[in-house]
Amino acid sequence: MSRLTFLYGLGDVAVRYGVDESIFLHVIVNLALNNKDNDRNFRDGRWWTYNSLAAWEKEFSWWSTKQIRRIISSCKEQGAILVGDYNKDPRDRTAWYSPSDELLVFYRENWTGICKCPNGQMREPDSASHCAQMGTTIPKESQNKSTKNISAHLAEVKEILSSVKVKDDDRAATMAVMSALEKNGYLCQSEVHVPSRGDAPKYAGRIGVVATKNGCMIAIEVDRQSIREKTMHKLREYPCDARVVLLRGGKELAPPSGIDAVIPLRLENIDDYFHVFWDKYPKKQDKRRAYDVFRRLSVTPDLLEKMLRALDIQKKSEQWRKAKGQYIPHASTWLNGRRWEDETILSLPINEPGRITPEMFGWD
């Protein structure tokens, strides 16, 4: 399991068990549901996931060892999880976890299993996978995954992202992609470590986004206009069901070997917005600085329209008309000072020049 950097939990679970507990339980439930969907680690009528305390410390790096112990103990005492031991080697202290029937109700799950011990503690030796000794969670395996199911998820991801506009910035684009996927039921993590690369540096061994839904795990990397070699290497090494490359401002391409889909992302065209603003601004000086300020403001179409409406009013003011415009501030000064907020901007009729129209951008 890679280091968790993006988490959330159910509010009802937080109310019932506690805030910290709800974060931990959300991870446990999603791992167990993945194993259920892949029909693995089924013991005593339940699906399990497992990890060592040392591994949990790496995943939940913001908690101390003492806090993690307390959270696990609290979850167990409140009946939120069952703790088991199915390790082949009795010296192996890796703990196995399964969400309780009470917790599963919050996730609208109903498992018909028999818990052998009423106190929630299980120990019944069984064959463990090779990961148990290393204290890692169960690896994602795709050989039993339905090809039809994976194709359906890829089609859904493509449809979701086809309407997303992103900024030409790695972090901002990644956050926009995660937000869109999470609104459609995907559990997302960012900067996920590639297990085969050990403790490699960030630039060499992390996946931008890993999205999971209904047991299907999709690894996603965001590139600019073409696919980088290191992107393909990282994705091919990551154990998942599907691998996707997103191109900011690029075109849809046939996926290379080992990649399941290449999806273009639409860019927010900040340059077009700026040129509309610059054409309307009456003082044509220091364009470069004005452009830099404009980009930092992250101007949206709504904000641009407010700016143009304010300009239309201010250009008619007595101050801006004095001495052939010598009192008109430079555009960078006007933007830095948020001068469109200087006065109440009245709504203009649709046919007024301050109104943004599709024709400004050459749209139909």
C-alpha cells in the first residue's frame, strides 16, 4: 500500500466512532471491499485486509505510533473492526482486519458471514500470501478482473474527464481530475508510491492519481502534450487494473503498449481571456507585467465579465477622460488593485460592449 495523501470518511461513521477512527475505518473498508470484488482473502465468512503497525506508521505519517495503537484499539473496542491472525508463521505479527457488520451498514454492505468469536478477536492459522512477512497490504491483482468491467470503468473515466477544464499546471490539473472523479464515486489517492521502486525519490517512483471504484483500480498520470518515457515506466510497474495517461492540451492518441487509454484534457484558455481584457483596456503599456498579474488572478469567464463591465463604466468617468487619459492606471496596477471592485457595477444590457459573447473567442 502506498502512502496515503488524500483521505475522507463518512460523517455518520465519525459521529459513531470518532473522527480519527472514521479516517482509519474508511481505508479498512475500501481495502476489504477491493478484496471482496477480487474474491481473495476470504476467511470465516468475511473479507480481510492486513498490515503491520510499522507499515501503518508510513501510511498515516501524521499520527504517532501511540496514536495509531489507540485508534486501532478504539475501533476494536467499539465493535467497528474485527482483528484476526491468519499468518502462516506464528512469529509473524502482521494483523488482519475486517469491518464489522455494524460498520458495514454505514456503507450499505451486508456480509453473511459467521464470526467465531463474539469479542471480535480471531486466530485460526491459514496460508498467507508472500506479502504478510513484509507487513504490506494485499497487492492488487488483475488477472481475475472482468475485461468488460475494466472497459466500462475506462469509458466512465473518459466521459467524466471529457468535460473537465484544467489549468496548465501539474498540481492544479491533478486536483481538478481528482475532484471530478470523486464526485462520481471514485476513491482517489495522490502521489502514490510505486512498490517496485522501493524508496525511490518522488520524481521517479510515484503515480499522480490512483482511483478506485467497485474494486477496479486505475492508475493515472498527467502529462503535458505528449507521453513521457518515465510516465510509461511508472504506470507499467504499478500493480492495478488499468493504466491511463492524461494529456493537458494534447490530442487523443492510440495508447502505447502497457497503457490502456490516453485521454486529452481541455485547458482553460487564459491567453484568450487576457487578450479580450487587453483589447478593452484603454492604456496599452507594460503588457508583459499585466499578463503575469492576470494569470495569477486565475480569471474565470464570470470574473472577466465583471472586469469588462467595470472598465466600460470607468472609461466613461471624468477622471479617466482627463488630460487624454494620463490618469488611467497601467493595466497591471488596475489588476493588482482589483479596481473592478471600486464601485458597484450595474448590469449592462446584453448588447452593450462590456458583455462577453462567444464571438469574442471565435466560438459558434
